Amino acid sequence: MGKRTNYAALRRRFRFLFDFADKFIQACKRNSVPIEAIYWLVTPQGRATLDEVACRIHADWQAEQSKQPEADSVQTNVDLWFSAPIVYVQPKLEELERRFLIYENFFSGDKEDGEIVQFDPIEGCEAVSRESHEVTFKCVRLERAEWTNDVLDKMEHMGFRPAFYEELLGFAEKHSNELGEHSVVALGSVVAGRCPRGFAHLWISDDNRQCLAVHWGGWIWSADTRFLVVCK
């Protein structure tokens, strides 16, 4: 005798799909989204938008799961100071491949083309001096999941600014033992000309290699993320 079909579970799945479609259409109607824009979502050009929506859904869900009593959610250890000489020149692919395991999303086009992404300072950090000098760092961490803009606001309140991409690379070169099992992120630089936003982050792989990748979106950061900051 064949396996019995679970019609109740099947009905629940169809009901979810119907409810999801109905609520999505209602949201589009409330926001005066034309029908052509909805059809556009399923075209290749609409894929990036769907990815961004999916990231937002995940981030909002994570935020609900991680709600805790109000507290200062960005923590730092006052004993952990680092310094490194920084040259504000973005390395070419050959140098990066010598130092890091480069992930696919670090390339601006096809990997075979060898064109890597370029970083610009985020809004509010454009006027920071980028002359070569010795830079003092801290690593700060989250106590709970946080939105990017909230993390930046708390850094400002603590008297820090987010580190640039070049500073993250300089930190990794001199203090690779500090990368450990957690990602270290530079929020002071963003991938130029791309949406959603992309931030560089580093970590150590299981075979003890330094890995370099872009975190796209940056909607929300998990509680175990480390951020590299510079003392103002």
C-alpha cells in the first residue's frame, strides 16, 4: 500500500502561499506599486531587489528573536589596544591573493576578469584624513543583534569612528592572531556604486588562512560580530 498523503499539511502549505500572496498584494496596493513593478521582480533584473527583500525579512525576524532588556549593546575591552602603520592605498588583486583567501563576492564582475570591488568612505567619514600614519584601534563587539546604523550611532557615542577598508587590512597584517573565530568588520568603508551596501570583513578559516569577503546588505549584525574602530 502506498504512502498516505498528508492532505492537512498540504492544505496548510497552500493556505500559507495564498495568505502570503494576498498580504503582499495588499502591501503593494497600500504603497501604490504598479503591477508592472510586481511582474518585474521575477525578471533577472529584479533578482537583486528580491535578495534585498529576503535579507530584510531575515533581519527583522532575527531582531524579534534577539530582543533583550535595554542595555549598552556595544562592548569593548579597555585593555585591548592595537596599532599598525596604515597606507591608504587599496591593494591590487595579486597582493590580496598573496595575503588572503578571496571570496567570490569580492569581485566586481566575473572572477576570470580579475576586477575586484573598490571601497569608498561611508557618509560622514569622507573628511577623515587618509594620509599614511600609525593608527590606534579597538575591536568592539555586540551583546545582541543590531542594525548597521544603530551600531554606527553607538560607536559615535563611545568616541570611535568605524575603521576603513585599508585600516582593516593593516590591522590584519600586524594582528592576525586577533581575528580568531569571529568576523572582524570595517564599517567605515562601503563598496563603491553598489546597492545593497557592502562591507569588508575578515576571519580565520579552519585551515588557519585569513579570509576576505564582502558582507552585502548589512541590515543587521549578529551578536558575535567584531567591529574594528579607530579612536578619534
